[in-house]
Amino acid sequence: GAVVSQHPSWVICKSGTSVKIECRSLDFQATTMFWYRQFPKQSLMLMATSNEGSKATYEQGVEKDKFLINHASLTLSTLTVTSAHPEDSSFYICSARDPRLAGSGELFFGEGSRLTVL
Amino acid sequence: SQELEQSPQSLIVQEGKNLTINCTSSKTLYGLYWYKQKYGEGLIFLMMLQKGGEEKSHEKITAKLDEKKQQSSLHITASQPSHAGIYLCGADQSAGNMLTFGGGTRLMVKP
């Protein structure tokens, strides 16, 4: 089946540094990918919609200048947390839909990336 | 935006017992997804429901979408420790392909 892969699985960084998380669709092309964030013991919250070749669409309350999204190709979207602070520590997860499986409705999620900011 | 409420928030059952998790929407659901997640890991797709009255089963897990398409239930029969985890319902926001998630239900199955 379709696979979405994220890298890195976990990352620890110092406060003030920037961290890039990659989301790849391994065997299909995704014009749209979605980035979610999950804080401990909470559900997933949609952060932004990544659109290939155009600007990302951010949800209300999500700072676009802090969470930079780049969807440069049909198989790769990146989320960069700029000037990370401890409150940005969270589990970030991306998803995409395989257009070949449009009928199934399944939305594929990456393995997630755990960010810890010291 | 679509709001989803899941109940219960947490559940502890004895192995072998049946259980039901509910997901209620404030708006008509265009598509309702059920996922399972172990904390800190990715999501495992369980089922997707689109039609009012639709019911799907996978092994010992059955999900239903009511006729009005505003509520879904996930039923596990003869629960096992392997069923433990966080169950999330997600609503498809029309043709956007993005999902809004409920708060999740944390299930623990005692052997």
C-alpha cells in the first residue's frame, strides 16, 4: 500500500535553533500534504496544508513565519520549525492521500517526528 | 469548522469484554475515519465510513455511521491487550481531504 515516510523520527535541539522535518510519499505523488501537531495526551491538531508549487495554507493560530512549509516536489514536503523554543516540543505528523486510491478514502500518515527543544 | 467529540475519553476493560467508543459531530459528516495510535507513534488506519447507515468490520472491530451521518461508533468484541491504544475519529471536511480529529479515547485492556 501507499507509504508516507517522515524523517527524522525524533530530534533534540537547543532553544533558538531551527529544525527541519521531511515528509515523503514513497510510492505516489501527492499534490497536497497535511501537517499535524500532537501535544502529550492530546489529539492531533491540523497545522497547515502543504500545496505543491504554491504557498501553504495555515490554520488559525499557527504562525506561518515560525513553521515554514515547503512543498517543492510531488513527493516531498518539509516543515521547518524556526527559532524553536521548549513550547514547540511536540509530535509532528504528516499525511497525504494517494490519488490512485481515491475511492478507498484512506489517508496515509507518516510515522511522526518527535521534537524536543531544550 | 467541524467539531468532533469522542466518548469516553478513557476506558479500562477486562480482557474479553466488549466495548464501544462514540464519535459525535456538530455537523453532517462527509467522511468519518477511525484510526488507532500508540502514543508517540504514527496512526494506523482502521476504517472509513461515508454513507449514512454504513457499517464496516475488520477482525473484531466494527464501525457504524448513523443515518443522519452525525455520529459514529466503534465497537470492539472480545477485547484483547493488543487492542490497547488511542482511538481517534477524524472527519473529512468536504473535498478538502484534511481531517479534523476528535479528542481521542485511550483504551487499556487488562489481561
